[in-house]
Amino acid sequence: MKTVQLIGACEKHDLLLYTAKLLGSSGARVLVADHTLTGNYAYIVPMTKENAVITEYDGFDVALGVGSLGQLEEALAEVGESIDLYDYLLIDSDTYAGEGAWGIPDHLYLVSGFGRYTVRKNVSIMEQYSAEVSEDRVRLQLIVSPYADCGLSVGDLKAEFDHLPLRWDETHYEFWHDERDYAVGIANQYRERMTLRGLTRQTRTQLRELAASIADWDRKTANRVYRKAGKRR
């Protein structure tokens, strides 16, 4: 099982859910873990059973309000499931709970916009992360969301973390702020199943590339999976 952690003090549930939908459309079993302070997913994802911790949504499972891998395994055991049955675990974190909570993920992404609050909070999170992780340098990729033409560059954003032992991957992702994407995300919150229709070309491209990097797909496979996911309603 591949573990993928998206960490950052910002809203990123759409990003997690779209990525899970793409991975699930390839035939993989996917589990999304909500490790947000406010438990966002309990208010966004339709509940298959009242007060359930594990719920199915659009071809993948979502674990609500779990603070560690141990808590997640206990919740799965209560419904007769095992974490070993999943191909991907996607973790949405807006805080750092310690290395023992989730371990070292196979893929670590820092999600940040350019807003000062988000940047400073993310610096604090990565300071805690870097202080506890045993590796000499923390390897991660940057996802800028929302991206806006505000006079600041990706280089400026990364420079805020220069005092930390981070090893940035050369590849980064930009999810531009666009009201069309916002409208699709809001509409999806009131549907039983998500749709990818209506997303901007930039967002579609970035989603395909992000999912491909996680699953090691070539471009042809990524395009085929996206088309399949786009047809599911």
C-alpha cells in the first residue's frame, strides 16, 4: 500500500477527493483519512450510516476524524476491514501530529497558497515535522492551491522554508483560483457522486499529473483513467 500525505493549513478536500476518484477509477482500492482539526469530511461526504467512521463515497472509502494510523486500523477492524486490503491511503492533514501518528509517507505534498496566514502556519507545521523526522532532509513536493497571479512566485513561496532541511522535488503543481472550479466543488458537495465535468483545463491537467505521479502511470494510462472517471456520475 502506498501512503500519500497532503499536509497544509488550507482547504484541500476537493483535491483529495478528486485524486481518490481518479485512483479508484483505475480499479485500485483507495482510502482517504480525514486528519483535519475541524473534521471537514464529516460535513462534506454523504454518510452511508449515521455516526459511521468509515464510509463509502464514489468508489473509495473515507475515514472520518482519525488522528493516527493506529486509530484508523481500529476503525477498520470494527467494520471487518483491514488496511492491508487498500492500494492507496490518502491523508489530509492540516497539522502535524508527530512522526508516530502516520509514519513516513511514500509521497509527501505540502499544500499552500500565497496568503500570509497559510504560509506562516505551514512553516510552523514543517518546522515541527523536520524536527522529528529522522531523515537528514525531508523529501516533498509543493502543491500551490489556490494559485494566483499576485506578484509572488513559486520560488518566493519555497524561500519561506529555506531555513528548514527540506528537499523539494523539481516538479510542483499549480491549481489556479477559478470560479468555475469553485462552482464544481460546491455542487459536488450536494451530490451523492462527484463529477469532474466543468473543471478547467488547467485543473484537469494538474489532477492527471498528480495522480500519475502517485500511481506511476504513463500519460496514456492517466488520460484513459481520467476519461473513465469523468464518465462516472
